[in-house]
Amino acid sequence: MAALATGGATSSDGATSFQRKVPANSRLATIAGTRPSVRHGQLLLSSGLPSLDCVLGGGLAVGTLLLIGEDKYNIYSSLLFKYFLAEGIVCGHNLFVASAKEDPADILKELPAPILDDVHKKQLDEEESAVISKQESRESMKIAWRYQNLPKMEVSPAVSARFGHYYDLSKTLSPELLQSRKWHRFFLPEELSLQSEIKTCNMTCGYTRLLQSIQRIICQEGFDGSYPQKKQKNILRIGIQSLGSVLWGDDICCTDNPEYIHSLTTFLYVLRGLLRMSLSACIITVPSHLIQNKAIMERVTNLSDTVVGLESFIGSERETNPLYKDYHGLIHVHQIPQLNSLICDVSGTKDLAFRLKRKLFSIERLHLPPDLSDTVSRSSKQDLAESTKLLSSGCGAMATGKKHLDF
Amino acid sequence: MLGELVAGAAGGLVLIQDTVDCEGRSLLKTFVAASVRRGESVHVFGFEIPEEEFRAGFDPDVAAQLLYQDGFTDPLCWNGKTGGFRVEEFSVLGVVTRLQRGPVGSATIILDSLSWLLLRRPVPALCQTLAQIPRAAANAGLRVTRIVVLLHGDLHPLGLVDTLHSLARAVVWVGPAPEGMRSKEDAHQLASMLQRKGSGKVVKKEEYFSILTGFTLKAFGEPTRNTPPDEDADSHSAVDTAAYLTFNLQLSDTERQARDRVPLPFHFSAQKKSSLLEASAGTGKIYYEPDATDDLDEEDPDDDLDV
């Protein structure tokens, strides 16, 4: 085992020396950055966060929609958005970035840089040579002396993985890498100033423009298979920021009875049709905490494939709660799609919390300690509501307040 | 923190939200006065009170430099006289046209108040206008550093107020100071502030303040927090488990050194260890020394043939 490990470390990409023998004519054309799912056979993309990929069952399937409910100050949801786009750049996919608030070029300038294996491997080699030269002064292992001569293997987050990369938030993606990839933009104020306002079929003008733009890109670039002679297929990653906010011209965030109540839902319906017929995947961030009518959010959840809600502890009373002191917020997985199957893989745990460090955004299971305080047997009604909110952090907690049914 | 905000620490949209109990227009005028004293050109779009009332209380040199757009006298243009600011004119183009009448350079826009506009214009279009004004002004050669608006929080539904907070870079809630404070330290009002910094950090603070004549700000400190001491913390303090035992679990220094010197079961001497480590790459060898009673016969190794 040890010899295999040393043999493996010296090869170029960290793979083992075993090679799978595949007959040449049956080799499938693979697209960079994807892998087939072991559960339902769909092609999976990485969402940019390996820990989120684990929660979603391996990754995001091609042709599906990932909807992220924003946290209150839009800090962590914009981070997930950037991770998704950065993963597309690193894997060589095409990007389509749409926003009503920021210029897409500015968004792309702020993408985090990936932690690449060869950079890390060079550091490892330097470390090794430094270690061997200082071997006399190094303290020898007393009990496990058999392992003394083996090279030190660092267990670090930058494990070689062509599917899913880790990103360093303190550095931005190099402009050369950005220019080498093809990307398309949609900035709403520019589009609205170009042509006059038109309203079609229950959607606001901004949504109509966006759908037309996406459809045009899919047809022109051949993501829907309209150019079969093109050998190298590629994926289109679509990112739409803050859909449903007031800057897109939609008023579902402002009033209880919006004028175009079906605007966002019609948009999602048409968008999902476009996604299913092309090699693309889409991430949308929605300010779900601002949408007044809860029925709209239910419909939006139904019309999307994967729905993840973020709740950050900044500014809330949970920030000072000692239970949550290691974490920055909670993640609620509201929906996982059932693709070609009757069930979806929902993980057993519903309490997931996330923590952001400079090089790692980790999603962990939240362990709540048992409640050993004196008042545990005589909990008042207020405490009951609070504790049920803590233990079952599903979307029911979002809808109801602290009131509690009394019989 | 309020002093820094008034001195121009936050760019973009700054929202001052007041209530029925406490008005925020004096804080708005404080922002105006500080901005004029910094040398920026200040464009005031007034809708709620007449121009004379807005200019009252400022120092004469400050009042002279205000560029006032009058939206109060005749917002729907019924009198037919030009010169006033009509309510339809509040679009990106209209605002930038008015801004271009002033001097070139950095400009601050003051809206008194946003509530008046929200009740008369469609909300999404108004928010889009507010977000696009800096960009359009930059295209026209001006630089709009901040837009300070007054919002009456009681007039709007909660969802609309939350939406506006998500659009703003800094929000200041103005409220009356609690009774005890008001008599003791002459602090009339309490401001709760929220600021989004550029790096994504969110800062929240509360401060007492009062406004002196000439619209200068006097900030007092933060309110002291009176939280009851936490009873749970005392009971879970670290219990010294080794203190009440009848046997000794601690090590003195000499005992610790003696423990280190004890040879461990698999701890060979250095030479034997190195020879074993180096010879590991070779083939296995068996070393056998026959005893005196051993009789090795190659033809009959098991010694059971009847030969």
C-alpha cells in the first residue's frame, strides 16, 4: 500500500498507475468538467463548491436550474454565484451572465482564483527537499519508526480533483484566463435603453428581453445540438443575479398584490424549457426574504429543480447564540430534483450550517447539543416555538412567526 | 459612526428613515450642510415643503450654494409656468438634465422626500431610476457621489421598506431617545445605522445625537447595554476534576523525565533500525543455523521414508 502511494505521488496528475482498458471505438466523447452521475445516469456539473455538490447528490445535472434564496444582506449568495461562474471559467465552459444591478464585466473581474494542483505540488516538493536536508535535526518517530522514510503527504483541501475545485477568495482570477474563455452578457439598463418597452404575455419587459437573449445565444452557439458536425461540445453556464428584485422591473418584492403576479413564474417555466433542450445549466439568485406573497415563493420552488436557501447570522439574534458560534449561517435545502427516477436523494439531515474561510466554504451538519438547562421540563410557549424553529429548520420556519397554535 | 456618515463615508444611496415620533428632516439638512462645506455641489429636489422653509436655518453662505429644484409649488404643471420640477420629470434623463445645469464635479443629490415620489410613481421604475442615475450622470460627465433620501417609514408597507433597505448602501433609522437620556445628557434622538461596506461587511451601530443650530451634528456615545448576567454560564464553569481525588494523577518534572527515558517495546537501537529500514527493498532471505541434533538429508527431508 505504501509503495503504491509513493508510486502514485510521483506521477504527473496524481492518478494511480492502473489504466482502464477501453476499446478505442467505444470511447464516449466527454465534455470537460462533467462526470456521469452514479445514481441516475445524468451528466453532472460541479456547482463550484465541492461541499454543496455533496449535499446535492454529486453535483448539478446538465439541463437543470439551481435556485438560491438570498440571505438578508446578499453576501453569501453572491459568493455562491461567483463560485459557479469561476468553476465554469476553470473548466472551460461558456458563460452567460445577466444582472440588473452590476455590470457583468465587473462581476467577472471579482471571481475568485482556483487553488490549482500544480501550484500546490510545487510547494510540496519544496517542502520535501527542505525536510530532507534538515533530517538530522528533525525529531525521529519513536513508535512508528517504520514510516520514517516515507515522504510526507499533506492532507489539504487542494486534493487533485478535476471535478470541483477550491477557490481562494483573496485572489481574483487572472485576466488572461478570463479572456481565453467565451462569455456573453446581459445588463438590463443597457438593453432597456436600446429598444422601447414591450410587454408580452404576462411577463415584464426585462424578463422577455432576457429570455430572447438566452434563446438567441443557445441557437447561435449550437448548445441545442443544431450543429452536429461540431466535434467538441461545450456547456453553457447561465447566471442570473437577483431575479425578482425590484431592479428587474418586477414588483413582487414591494407589495402583497403585485400587478404581474405570474411574471416570475412564467419566466421560470420558459427558462426551464430552454434549459432542458440544450446543454446548459443555470444558477439564479432570488431575494426570497423580500417576496411578500408566500404563494409566489412556493410556485417558484415548484418550477425550479434544485432550491437552496441561505440564512446568515449577521445582524440577527442568532449571532450571539453560543450554539452557532463556529458558523456563519444555515443552509436549507428545499428541493432536489427527481430526474428519471421516482425518488430523489434527500440526505437524512436537515440541519446544515455553513462556514466561510478564505480558502474553503464548508457545509457541515449542525450538531445541536441536548438541552440540559433547568427549564427543559417546564418550557414556556415562547421557548417551545424557538426550539422547534431550531430543530426543524425547514421552510416552515420562514413562513410563520413566533405565534404558536393554541388549543 | 454617524459623524462619519455625515462626513461622507458612504457613497451610493443613503436612506434616512424617520417615524411619526421623530422627524428626520433635520438630519437630512445636516447631511446637506456638511456636503456643502466639503465643497461638493448639492442638488436638492424638494417636494414636501416649500423652498423657503427648506432653506431656513442654514447659514447664509451654505444656503446660497444650494441648487434647489422646486417640486412643491406646481408638481403637475397646472399653472403652466415652466421652471418648476414636474413629477414626470423624475426619470434618468430628467434628473441628469437638471444636474447638468450645475457646476461640473462631484455632486450630491438630496431627495426630500422619497416617500412623496413612491406614492406617485410606479415603484419598480422609480427604483430603477435611482440605481441608474450615477451611471447616466457619469456618461454625461458628472460624478454623483451619493444620493441621500428621506423616507417616512410609516407610510409604506413593510415589504417596500425592506426592498429599499436592500438597495441602499447605508440606512439610518431616526427615533426619539428614551426618557432617561433626554433629561440627562441633552441627547434628543437615537440613530440606528446600518452600513454595507465595499468588501461585503455589514456594520450595525446605535448612537445618540442632537442637532445644533446651523445644522451641525453633535454625536454622543452609544447606548449602554443592560443585559442581565447569564446564569447558565456560572454552572458550567470548568470543574477541576483532579482536585478532590485520593490518589495522585500529576507528574513532577523528574517523574516526567524518567518517563521519557523508559525504552518503548518496539524501540530498537539506531543501528538495527537503520539496517532493517535499508534492507526492506530487497528480497526476503531466510537465515537458518542447524542445531546439533538436526540431520539434514536432501533426499528425505521429512525423515519418514523407510530407507
